[in-house]
Amino acid sequence: MIQNFAIIPAVDVLDGRAVRLHQGDYDRIEVDAGDPLALVREAAATSPPLVHVVALGAARDGGAPLDLARAVVEAAAPVPVQLGGGVRSVDDVKALAAAGIARVMVGTAAFGDIPLRDLVDAAELVVAIDVAEGIVRTAGWRESSGLTTAQALERCADAGVQHLLCTAIDRDGTRSGPDLELLREVRSFDGTVLAAGGIRDDADVAAVRALGIDGVVVGRAWLEGAVTVG
């Protein structure tokens, strides 16, 4: 789906609003961008390879956000949607794919008790590796998986995962620059790697690209016009 370096706009949704959180803290909304569907349409109008959507409430509480999925697929058309949040089972993955999601993002389920291979086989998948202090976090970033980044990468490789999204949690929503050291480690993965967290401007995008990363997912920097999408 992504053939060249990709700059992918992100829309995070909480309580019916498009927001950007500070380091994933649900009590620290840095940006309230209003109607998420209007923002999805705006993102799609730049003709990116994907529009990235996260259902933050579902990520925290669980439960595939099917109504949101159908709405954003319609709003983004014909641009495909990568969506995550609340995916806890193989059935959730299949339901989101059936709702039109081109690439289903899983984090919590990927590092729990479900065989990751079963999730991979259910639909086109991107596994979210969300890292804080060297440990992968789950459940809306509130819980520790107990896995180091290296261990998570090994699990993904063993299960045949083809796509990763690596987020530096302490950089997310801060415009403090990407975690290049983390991205160097993740770049060892044999598949598509997208980066998120801390992107400030086009120079940061260039620095990530220079590492051999396949693309960036940008939220706040895109919303504030510091990074050009499309």
C-alpha cells in the first residue's frame, strides 16, 4: 500500500472530538480540533497514502469502535483508513476490516494472550509498539506489557507481522522531536516501519527518513501546519 516514504495525518478521537493528548495523558488535552469527521475529510483532501485514526476511548476501555470506523471510512473515501483503539480479539479485527478499515491497528491484543499469528491472519494488520522507558505499554498506554522493545519486535517477527507503528510515548503530542535512538532499534525489523511521537517540522521528518524508516504519522505538527502532508 505504501511504496514511498509516507507522511500520514493522524486524527485522534475522544468523546466525539478530535484531540491531541500530551504523552497519552487523557487528562491533558493539548489540542481540541473539533469535529473528527471534518478533520478526516481535511486529511484525505491532501491525498495521503492513509489516514490514521485512533479511537482513544476504545483504546482505554476496550471494544472495537465500529460506528466510528464506518463513519471515517466514508469521510476519508477514496483514501484508505488505518484505525486502532479497542481491538481485543480476532473478531474485533475481522469486524473492523468488514467495516472498511484498510489496515487494523492492534496494540494491547498483540502483546496479550491471543496468538499474534491469529490476528495477523484475520486482516491487514499494523502492530503498535508504544514505548516508554524501554517498555512497551498497552491499554491506552496505561499498562505495561512487560516486554522490552526488542522482545516485542521478536514476537512480531515470529508471528509474520508485516507493518509496525512505533510511538515514543514521552514525545507524543509534545513537539519535542522524534526518539531517533528508539527508531534505530526498531528499524531492524524486516517489514514496514512507521514512526510517531514528537515530530515538530519537516527537518524532523527528514531525520526519520534518513534512518530508513518508511514513514511518519503526524498529528499535532500537521494540525498546526508545521509539517506538510501530501
